[in-house]
Amino acid sequence: MRLRLILSFVLIVLVSVSSLVLIARANTTTEVRSFMFHGGMTGTDSLVQLLQNYYQSTGSWAGVADQLDFPGLGRGRGFGNSQFGGGMIPGNMPGNMPSMGGMMGQRLRLADVVGNILLDSQNQPPTGQLSYAEKKSALPVEVDGQVVGYLLAEGGMGANRIAERFLLSRLSTAAITAGLIAGGLALLLGLFLTYSLMRPVRDLTRAARRLGAGDLAQRVQVKGNDEMAVLGSAFNNMADSLQQAQASRRSMTADIAHELRNPLAVQRANLEALQDGVFPLTPQALEPVLEQNLLLTRLVDDLRTLALAEAGQLKLERQPTDLASLVERLVERFKPQAARRQVTLRLENGLSSDAGAGASALFDLDPLRVEQILNNLLSNALRFVPPTGEIVIGLALIDTQFQVSVHDSGPGIPEDALLHIFERFYRADRSRSRSEGGTGLGLAIALHLAEVHGGTLVAANHPQGGALFTLSLPLKR
């Protein structure tokens, strides 16, 4: 990763600097040649200015041959008088320019706006016209923004071509040197950035290796809110989940062993007593053994159901079901047990006239699993409600949800237990025996069965006291 990142920086720097040097060299060559051929080294800029002054003063090119010193034309009067340029005589121009005709042996041709040649330093009298290509390469003579003629300078660059190549060589060397310096600085900056960018990756890699080796306490430091910070946060969350899963697995293993040990110990004690003749071999003596066997069977069945639900492999046998009738039958079934504990069991059916046909509608669900959820909720409520207490089961249709609420008049759920009430083998009251507190899997199974149906199961404390469990199932008619 680090090598690929460094090579990427090197490639970017090389491509950028090379492109910069090539573009700069090409532009420099163009500008130097334009400068040398169009007035910079040849002096035609001054001549164009004089021609502009002449045309502006006279309004035409008439008599222009008498004013210039072209080879073969004779010595002109120049532009020394005040009306044509204020003292710039071509024969005495500054900058090593002895005369316009002798500027580095160039051939100079002046043409009007149409292209008809008016003056030719190497052809007298002038004839012909400038071609389209020659007009494109000539210097335009403009007066008041209008082109009035063209001055074409050709040849005469022999000595200066050496100077041109020398200048271009020096400029190319300067560009390459600047590119190498810039590339070196860019590479140094790239190495520094690579180290800075790879530092959190190295920390994350080191932590991941230790985590894979079994050290689930590994965490990485998260700074900022960029992609690396998001990755670090995701790693920390994963490590938290793994650590919690390991703790839960260890706790579950210990809880299962604890839950199994007591029934097995009771069974063994009773069987040994029967074997030693302490107890006679009668149906009454075998009854405790049978009870513990039933408890073990129920515990194993609960564990299997919970494992299938958590793995998403619990199959539902859906069928059209009247939920209201199902709840009513379940309440009637629990009434004798509630009466023995002197507990009032009351059903509040909110599916009245405002619910329309909802009270007798059939919904697609697994009635046995829904009954298992409600059975766990009612059994749990009966264990915790005091004598002469009350359990209220409520039915309601809210939007697209069928809700069943179970509210008991017991002591409620401690606030610190609300977050763990649906965990496996969790008991809010640790002092309760297993015969009174069940296996500790009922609420966990109820929650997963509700989620398998696409619903929810929520625990809370009722404002008027006692615990409140609310089962919500989606209405799939």
C-alpha cells in the first residue's frame, strides 16, 4: 500500500513536471520566434509605426517610396520632418539599425490593404500581389483600428538563428532545471504526505492483527471526520461488538451450564435415593425426577427456538388468523391460574365499532408463535404481580399495527434492568428461584418471535405503576 502510494505520487509528479516543461518549451520557442521575426530583433516594429504615421498624415500610400531607404530605391527623404514622426530618420535609427533596407539583409515588401505590392526592397519596380499565406504572416499596418496595408519581412536571419538556438537552449535548460527542482520538492512533499496518510492505516493494521490474534480490547484513535476517521470508528464499533459477543457467549455458556446443573443434580439425588432404597420405588417418588426432566426438556426447546430465531432459520407456518379471538382464548386459559393466585385478569378490547371489520379480520401469521409470545408475557406477569393484583390485556388497531398490551400491577421493572430485560437468562430479581423465575429465556424468545413476524416488542413502566409490555404486529390481511 505504501509503495503503491509513493509510486503514484512519483508518477503524478513526473507527468505534471514533464508536461509543464514541454508546454513551457513549446510556448517559449513560439514566442521567441515571433519576437525575432515580427519586430523584436529585426526592427520592423519601428518601421510599422513610421508607416502608420505616414498614412495617418497623408491619408494614402501615395509618395511613400520617396520616404523610405530600400535597396535599389535610392536614398529617400526619410521621416525626419515633423509631420511624419518627429525625428525618427530610418538612416539614423537607434538600436544598430543603419537603414530600413539593410536590416539584417531582409527583403521588405509593403502592400496596400488589397495586397498590391507598393514597395519591394529587392525588386524594382514592384509588381504582383501578396498571397493569402503571405498576408497572414505579414505585419498589418493599422490606422484608427482599420488595416490599411501590410509589411512583409523575409529572410535576413542567418546570424540571429544561431542566437535564437542559443537562447532557446538556455531557456530549455532553465525550464528543465526549474522542473527538476519543482519535481524534487513535490516528491519530498509526497513522501511526507504518504507517511502522514499511512500512519492511521498502520495503526489500524496493527490493531486488526492483534484483534485477529484474540486481543479484543484493541481500539484505534479516531481524529477528524474524514474517510480514515470513519474507518477507524467502524473498526472500534466492530471490536466493541466482538467483545460484547464474546462476553455474551461466555455468560451464556456459564448460564446454560448453571441452568442444566441444578435439574441434573436433583435428578441424580432422587435416582441415587431410589437406588439405595432410601425412597421406595413409587409413582410419588418418581414425580420429582419427572418434573426435573420436563424442566430440562423445556430449557432445551427454548434454547433451540432462540437459536433458530437468532439465525433467521425459524420457519413460520402462516395462516389466516383471527387475532382478537386468539387473545380471548388465551386469556380464558390463564384465568384459572390467575384465580389461584387471587389475581384479576381483565381483557380490554379496543376493537369496537370504531375499528370496523378489524375486530373479526383474518391476518396472515403463525398463530402458534404469536400464542407463544403472549403465553410468555402472561406467565411473566403472573410471576411478578402480587396477590389481589390485576393484569390488564389491551387490544387495539393503531394505523397499520395490531397491538396487544399486557399491564400488571406489580412493582414494575427497575430502570437499570430495562436495557437488559430481553437478554438471555437475565433476571431483574436474582433472588427468585428457577421454579418461580422460569428459564430466563421467555422474554428473549418473545422478542425474536415478534421480530420474525416483522413486529416489535417493547418493555416499559406504566405511568400508573407496574410493568407494561406492548406487542405490535403489522396488519397483513
